[in-house]
Amino acid sequence: MSDQTNATETHSFQAEVGRLLDIVANALYSEREIFLRELISNAADACDRLRYRALTAPELIEGDTEFAIDLSTDAEAGTLTLSDNGSGMTHDELVENLGTIAKSGTSNFMQQLTGDAKKDVSLIGQFGVGFYSAFMVSSKVEVTSRAAGDDAAFTWTSDGKGAFTIDPASRDGRGTTIVMHLKDDAKEFLEEQRLSHIVKTYSDHIPLPIRFHGPAPELPGAEDEEKVVDVGPRQLNEASALWTRSKFDIEDEQYTEFYRHVSHGFDEPSMTLHFRAEGVIEYTGLIFIPTARPFDLFHPDRKSKLKLYVRRVFITDECEDLVPSWLRFLRGVIDSEDLPLNVSREMLQNNPVVAKIQAGLIKRIISELTKMAEKDAESYEAFWDAFGAVIKEGVYESAEHRDALLKLVRFKSTTQPGLVSLAEYIERMKEGQNEIFYITGEDAEVLEKSPQLEGFNAKGVEVLYMTDPVDEFWIGQVPEFEGKALKSVTRGSAALTDIKAEDADKDGEDKPEESADDAMEISALVTALKGSLGDAVKDVRKTDRLTASPCCLVADEGAMDIHLERLLKQHNQLNQSSPRILEINPDHALIKAMAAKATENMDDAAQLLLDQARIMEGETLPDPAAFARRMTDVMTKALG
Ligand code: ADP
Ligand code: MG
């Protein structure tokens, strides 16, 4: 803290924060009462943080060990005041936390705004821009804060329009006081009844007393004691940690509100697990699976957010070893009886107690998900849509749980509506089929049109769509499921000949035998194509994979799958392509016609055939100009 003069400092909001404030302040949100939940949640966080620091530095809370949140109003001034005795903020923290450093959530939030006011405000909390919600109801906000262990206090003041000021101030003791000058249309937040109702609805479970003080407020440093008509504080919330209560005493709505508090979400939990583990180690868990995907689920840090408490004291929500990253969608609380209260965050690494909690938690979650998949397929599908891609990371990463997780994995498929499991797939396999076929790509709708599927579709052979980027990776770890190999339809030969179709008409078994002449012509064509295409392809061969298309590309048996290669190239992990195999459909009119002229020069036709197969793959052509020239020639001849 360099220049703490006694003068007012003016700071501009960081650009993104400024835009966010515009949105928050100017929209008339029906749910604007959530500002109180956000501020209470910040106050409770500040108390949690200080309580944790005081485990090793007890002098920080000396003389004031009862954490609490106090609300008061001043009808005349039109102000609502919220005060806590938590960690407080230093001068620099006020500047950074409340205006100049846009949190990672801010730009994400801005991008996801829909223009639908109701939806947008519900995003505010989730994106960690909670403090600014004070401007939904205030024309001016003053935040006076004194950091624990500091003597100096400062006041942050803003009308939410572009800038804020910082002034030296005084405050009795540590903590933060927020004075909100309520907008004319927000005077309802002066009423005790209204405030009490909001606190009960959203903040009942906050394990600190939230108290309402009589109509006249006790502003920090208020001199005039006589004017204060205090009828004594009224506690508005239950103030006991929800997870310590018996589940029989807890209503669904209370669970939901607690879930929203810990997750910053506005959805309902899709699963609530409230349990006590007893035995070698003891802990209580109150764990939720969200309904909606958190916006940062695929953030590269893949951090989990479960909160770790030790005997009711918050320790951290960044304990990497508490949950594996493939369960990072879990929200909630673990409260351990065994860890020492003065545990430091460093001590949590490679900690045997934490490891046991993690092992127990994984087992419990897998077993609950398995139950849900068996008993309530519809809910399970919704779960899978939201979080399946994350579970698949577990298949890749966790050799220990791979088998159990594979049973939970679901896919879209070419022959079935909804989602199918590997076990269901195996049950439906055709006679003569020994492999589990799949195709990888960005989305099922595009894949549906892949030429490589034609032969499978004609025989009614089911193919699984693998459309999550992670699919390419876990499949590499899973050569088979229950003795059946997993096989990509875009790699290696098609292996369709041995599979019996249900409907013999469809699969071409009645197809007239290929005459010896035809066969000779096709092999002459194959030779000609190889000669023309040279190194551009690894091989040329005929296939029974195709019915409608003349040709397609596949990867060689031992090579990387086509989609994986494209994925790695997009992420600059790979800079050259391996040549593919061009497969041709001997029954297609074009191939037949080409075969009849296999002795003539094939160069242009061969290139066009290859380019066509590339286009079908969604690839960019290496030489589009040459393609256009050849195409023009062909069309000119055809039309001339
Ligand atoms: P979030 O709570 O998700 O971090 P907020 O916008 O609600 O986002 O708050 C921004 C930051 O301001 C908090 O992370 C915290 O560092 C600080 N802060 C807000 N309120 C308080 C408070 N009452 N006491 C101490 N720090 C606070
Ligand atoms: Mg907050």
C-alpha cells in the first residue's frame, strides 16, 4: 500500500465490470431480492476465511470470536446496511475485488447473457459477480472495510456508473459494512418482514447468526447514541450448519437453497446425498449433483469445488485430492472428524485421511449412479447429457474404476432412439458380429451421413456415435468390453461380410455374384488409381462398406483414427497427416464405368474421386484450384 494519503482516490471500473454494472443496474429484475443472498454469502465467506486463518493466528480474532452478520435499516435515509466481522479487506483488496480486476467469470458471464432478464439475473451468482448485484436495488453503495489485523479502514463508494472512490475511514474492529442507498422502487427492502423472509428463504442454513437490528441503524462510528432506538437484535435464520442436522428435519427446499449457496447455481440438484460415514474414519457428506452444467465445467484447470470442513470449520474449497477431476461436477460439503483443526492446505496433499474420504466418495457416487441408471432411466439420461463427457474422463484416467464406469457410459446409436449402454449393444449384436462398432466425430447429425456407415446401415448393424472429444482418448484404453473388441468404422477393413442381416433382401446377399470379368476390371482400376494417386493415399481397395457412395476414406488398421488426427491437428498437437486408404464401392455405377476404362489415363478422375472422399470427411482440399479445374472440365464435357 503505497500512497495512502487522506485524499479521495478515484478509480475506473475495469471495462468488463463497467458493462456488467450497466446491465445489472438498468434491468428491472423480478428476482432482485437475490442481492441479499449474494451479500450474505460474501459475508459468510469472509467469516469462514478468517476463522480458518485464526486457527494458526488466533490473535486475528482476539476479543471478538463470535462471528455474525448484522442487518439494519434507516427509513429516513433510505438505506439498508449489512455488516460482518469477517476478514475485511485492505485498501488494495477493496480496489481489486470490487472493481478493477474482472474475475475470470465476468467475461464468460457477458458472453452467455441471453437478453432474457430472468435468465440473465440467475446467471449473476453463478458467475461469481455477486457483489455487483447490490446495484440492482441501490443507486449508491458504500463499503467500509477494515482487514483483520489492520488498524486502517477505507470506504469504497460508487453509484455503479464507470467509477468508484476510495476514502480513508474508521471502523470499530475488523470486518465489512455495506450501506446501500436504496433506489426509489426498492424501498421494500427497508421492511423487516421482507428482509426476514428473504433471509429464511435463501440463507437459513448459513451457520452464523444473521441478526436484524431495530428500525434505527447503528452505523459504524455513529456518534449520536441517543437517536438510536434499538429494540434489540432479532435472529432471522436457524444458523446451524445444514449438514449437521438430521435429514428427517430438513425440507427439500432447504436442501435446494443450500445447494444453490454452495454451487452458486440456480437450478435444482438432480441428486442429493446426505450421509454420515462411520468406521475407520468419520465424516459427514452433503453432496449434490447439479441439473445444469456449470459454465466452467470444461475449464482447462478441471478443478473440483467440494468444500472441506473440519469439525464445522471451513478449511478450503480447493482440495485437489478430495474428489477426482472426473467427478468435478459434484457440489457440496465434506466435514471431517479426523483431520486436525489446524490442518494447512499444504498438509492436505497426499493426506491418508483425505485419500480415504475420496475413495469412499467415489464408491458411493458410482453406486448411486448405477442405481439411478437402473431405476430411473429418464433421470439418468438427463444426468448423462449434462455430465457424461466428464465421467468418460474417468474411464480414461482411472484404471481402478474403469470397469464400473464403463457400465455407466451411454451413447447415441445409429439404430436406437435415446441412449444405449455397451451391455445393451452387445445384447442386440447380429449373428456373426463380434465387435462393437463406433464412429467418432463432432456430432451425431453430421456423422449420420458418413459414407462409412452405409454398409452397416444396410445390414441393420448398430454403430455407436462417439461425439465427445474425450472419446478418442478413453477408447484407446479400452480395447474391449465383455470380450467384444471396440472397432472404429473409419479404421481398418469393414469386417461386414460375416455378419448376417436380419433382412436378407437389404444386405445384398442376393446380389448377383460378381463376374470374373468384373473382378478383373475392378482390380485393374485399383491398380490404375494407385498409380495415379501415388503417395496421396496409403492404399486403394474395394469394400463392402459402401452402398450409395462411390468411395470413402478410412484410416489404416494400425494408424490413428481420422477424427482423432483432425482433433490433434486443430490443437496443434500434430502437424502432418498420415495417408489414408481410399475404398471404392465395386457396385457403384461410377466405379463400374471407371473400371471399364481402367486402361486409359485415370489421373483426373482419380483425383476427383479422392477429393470427393475428402469433402465427405469434412476436410479442406489440399489443392482446391485443381479440384475446380477438373470439375469444370468434367461438367463442360458432360454438358457439351
Ligand atoms: P465471489 O463471492 O464469487 O468471489 P463477489 O462479487 O460476490 O464474488 O465478491 C468479490 C470479492 O470481494 C470476494 O471474492 C471477496 O474477496 C470480496 N468480498 C466481497 N464481500 C466481502 C466481505 N463482506 N468481506 C470480505 N471480502 C469481501
Ligand atoms: Mg459472492
